[in-house]
Amino acid sequence: MVLASLLLATAFDQVVAAERAFAADSPVLGLHGAFLAHLASDAIVFDPTPVPGPPRHKDKPPSKGTLSWGPGWVAVARSGDLGLSSGPAEFRIPGEAEPSYTGWFFSVWEKQADGAWKVRVDIGTACPLTFAAPASVDDALAGAEAPPAKRDRSSLAARMDGRSRIHREGACPATGEAARALAVKDTRKLDCKPLRIELSGSGDLGYAYGSCKAVGDDPGVETGYVRAWRRLPDGSYALLADVTLNLPEKK
């Protein structure tokens, strides 16, 4: 019945419904069961560098708490084969007054050959918030504007526009000028290398994920990132979202 409803919905509605179904399975199947049901077989998660997702949840003991979340921001390619979803989340252990974790997730969804949507990439950043599943979802690509005038593209901030979102640990996602300020505030000198770059069939939406290491620091200390890009009318690409995790502390 759920699959039949998804087939009748727009691709945007399908991704929203898939994310909500994933979240609804969390208290029913448990954290690990829900992830195994909705991750693609080759899905990637972060710890903090990219690692295969399914082994992180297979044959694991039940989680002591419940992970709750909901989509508040979604972008879907015109070709209907690639989607992005983001929203608030919390992990709460029964009996404890405060959640163990609050933050925002960022997921890449890909449509499978059978028409089902599965999570291809999943990452998240912690930030303080009072969790409530969003009642509505913003369409990140609705009414996309024309490209700005000629600009320098030598930095991440220079590739941003009013739709760009920045996710950083300790700060909930920012857009517009707040996002640009958050990107400029992040003065880490990171050498980031993509491990995978994917583009939708329509070419209007794409993403990359990979690893970053601090320039001039211990080469063994690395973290992970995910970036999403949207194509502008002139054929260039603007940053739609950037999620870069903190470098782990040296042992």
C-alpha cells in the first residue's frame, strides 16, 4: 500500500514519505533494524570518515534508546532519481531527563531499480535544539534563482548563494548570509579529497563525499564531508549544502 502511494506521488513527495517512513520505523524496528531496512546495500555513513553503512548496524545488540528525526528540507532532481533530505534529530534513553544527542541529519537518497528509495549517504552534526518533527518540508529547489554576476570561485564561500546551507558541529544549519558567515568562521585549513561524485540523470543536482585532513597536521587524523551542488542556468554549479565534521582528537 505504501509503495503504491509512492508511485502516485511526485519525486519530492516520495523522498519526504521515504524519510518519514524511515523515522517511523526507528521506534518499531529499533535503531539498527530501521537503518538496515532503509540503507542501500552500498550505503556510506561517517565515523568520522566515510565507512560502509550496513555493517555498522548488522548483528548489533538493541540500542538502549530511540533515535527520532524528521525531514524539514528536501531537494530532488528533476529526473526523479536523486534526493537530499535534512532535518532535526534526537537520541533519547528512556528514563533520562535530557536527550543524549540532538542535531541535524543530512541524507542522500537514490531511487532503486524497483522504484523504492534508499539512503545512499548519511551524515549528521550535533547542535543544541529542542526536538520536534517538522510539520512541513521546505523544497530546497523551488523557484531557483538565476546565477549571480561573475564572481571569484576560489573559495567555498565564493560558491555559495542564498540557498546554500552550512552544517558544522555545535551550530545548527545556517542558510543565506548566516551560512556564509559560518563558512567564513570555519578557518580550518583542510585538504579534502572526494571518494565519490554522483550526478542526477537530469544533471541539475549532484553530491560528493570524501575525507579531509588538516594541512600540516598529523596525516593520520582525518574527518569526513558531504557536499551537494545544484546546476545554475549558465551551466555552472552552486553549493547547495556542505556538511564537514570535526577532526577527531589526537590519541
